[in-house]
Amino acid sequence: MNSSRRDFLRSVSLLAAGSLAPMPSWGFGLENKKLKVALVGTGVRGTSFWGKRLVETYPDILEFVGLSDINPGRLAYAKSYIGVKCPVFTDFRAMVTKTKPDLIIVTTTDATHHEFIIQGLEMGCDVLTEKPLTIDEDKCQQIIDAERKSSKNLIVGFNYRWSPYNTKIKELLMEGAIGKVTSVDFHWYLNTYHGASYFRRWHGLREMGGTLWVHKATHHFDLLNWWLDSDPQEVFAYGALEHYGINNEFRGDKCRTCPHKDKCNYYWDITKDERSMDLYVKHEEHDGYIRDNCVFAKEINIYDKHSAQIKYANNAVVNYSLTTYSPFEGWRIAFNGTEGRIEAQLDIPYHSKIEASQEELHAAEMDQSSGEMSYEPIITHKLWNEHKVEQVGMERAGHGGGDKRLHDQIFKHPNQQDPFERAAGIRDGAMSVLIGVAARKSVESGKPVRISELTDLEPRAERL
């Protein structure tokens, strides 16, 4: 094994573990070697964030050696859109065998993450997966077992940790600004543009995405685990499908052919979205995936209302909710501590001057270009003292500026120490998923669910 490859493996190992130890350089410049990357799953996230952006931003650091997807039409489009000349494969194992990548990036449907993660590790590759790690406890345990047997490493791409605004919250908590955190109120609102999109895509089927308790809320649960620096211990939850799915008197086959276009507030004209047409509609014949499905389809079997109470191993208690049909998109959080309270929020229209439409706001968040820095308040209130309002930098593009910072840490600065421990590995991925799995089980059983009952991971009062 040459020195540059040893450096790379060591760097990925430390990153996946979230270690504070110094991470050595990969050494590509010394031996003129690039990281060989293979991508499986060429949907919108794979082709943009984990595809086109990497090619354009890090051409001197990495090269794509293969793309894989079950849809040959989408593969051809992805190759052109990403801007690579590598071969494409409908057979994942054939791709890995032939191209011998250093790193496999997994951006397939959530229900298949475990297949490619496990195969990648067994075939001698390091693996980076989009969130969520997987959709249920059995698949989670399979991934845990595979990672333990392998000499390779697994990274989970949690980007919200890297947002400057979210990092400031972490900094205040680490400094003990409000003493020991005892409880948290965390509420996330998806608007009728973004929230509805989950119900017209494959995410509306629990067998594909594990419900939004897993696919979407994993983002939020990971933030909580990271902010509180503790593992979840027990979850009790309520959930229901009361707005989308069967909760409407009319429905259509898909938006393009729906006879109810004129009276449906959720009508979406996909033909005006060039990217969606090129990526999905033009290749429906290969796998039958319809991107503009009806949000009132009878097959939808996930929840659109979510409320959970999470007990942590360090005795903190979290009250969490996720709404999927809000008039606006944003979130609120409050940390109560032994010495005070921290309040933070983003995009609440009654408290912020927001001129863009809800559709434009979501498009800006998904945009991978560098966003302009704006400033939003975080309030710290000490017991028996006046509150303090601090204006904190926040970027609109790329998930609050988290996307580009995550990429830079993985591919550009793996040797840079991070005092905020934002790198996420398999345990982080598992613990965030297991909260969602426990919430889903609690809704179905009407009983609290202990995290230790789901896999062999034992919750810790302090994350390692």
C-alpha cells in the first residue's frame, strides 16, 4: 500500500469516528494521485450535491470512475449532467469490481442504502452515504455488523451540523452558556410546497423511506444528538395521516394527466421544471418511477403529523414535532438549562423579513452556489439577568451553508481539527435513525420504545 493511500484511509477513519485527533494529509499532491470515487444512485441529490458539485469544486482532488443506477436512461443523463467520462453500470457489483474505487457514495432510495453500504464495505471500499443510514432496526444492525467486520469505514453525510447558525448553537452549549440542558422544545415546519413533495415521490411509501420519522426527521434528530452530546434512550410518539393520501375526495393518476388541475391547490406542472423532465420524466419507461404522483394517492402510507417526546441518556427531555403542511417553512428551538435558556429560529415569517415565495426559499436552500451571508438572532437568557441577542451569520444556499462546509471537510481539509465534532460516522447515523424507528414503533404500539431494544448499541450519556 503506497503512502498516499495509507494517508487517505487514515483520514477517512478519523473523519468517520468524529475524532479530535489530528488528521494527516491525503498526500495526493505529492504523488499526483486522485481519490477514485464511484456513485450509486443518480437521482437529484446524487447528480447535483454528490456529483456535479464535486466534479466542479475538487477536480484536482478526486475523479469519478463509475456511476451506477437501475435506470439506464437516467444514467446516461447523469453522466452528461455531472460532466464525467467514466463508464456507467446498471450492476453495482460489476462497477466496483471493474473500477476499484477508493470511495463509494450511496444516494439510492433509503430502503436500499444498506445493500450498497454492506456490499461496498465487503468489497474493500470506504463508503459515504446520504442520510438516513437506513430505514429500520434490522437493516441498521446489518450495517453495524458489516462495518465491524470490515477494515473500511463509513461516513454519513449530515450537512445541517455544518451550518454556521447551527454551529453557533453548539458553541454556546459547549461553553455552558445555560448550564446543564434539562429540556428542549424543537418544532420543524415544512410548507405546502416542500412538505407536499414528499407525498408525490417515493418517500410517500413507508417501505421505501421508513416514513418521514426516518427520512426527514433524521436530520433533526442528528442535530439534537449532536447539540446535546448524548444518545437517545427512550421515545414516545404520536403520528397520523390526516391531510394527504386518502384525506381528499378527488385524486388523479399523476399531475400531468389529472382532470382536477384547476381545483387542486397541490397541482404541480412538472413540464415547467426542465431538470425534473430530463432526469425523471424522460426515463419513466425504464423503471416506472413517476416524479409527479398525486399527493392524495391511496397508496400513501406515511404520516403527515408527528409529535414525539425523547428521553436522553443524560436525562435531557426533548419535545419534538414535524408538520408537513404548514403555510411557511422554518423551525424553532428552545433549550432550557439549569442556568438559563437559549432560543433560536429560522424563517418564521412573523419574525423575519422574507420577501421570497415559499417555493423560492426552498429552491435557494437546495442551490449549491455560494449564498450571501445574512444575520439571524440567537437569544441567550441567564436566570435573574437580562437576555442577550446575538446576530449570527446564516447562508441561504446549500442547507444554510452546511453543504459546502461538509464537502470541504471531507475532501479538502480532512486534516483540520474541528472543535465542534461535526463529522458523523456510523454511530451517529444509527442513533439518528433509531429515534425515528422508535417513534414509528411507538405510534403503532401506543407504548414508549427503548433505543437499546432495537440494536446492540447501548445509549451513552456522552457521545464518543
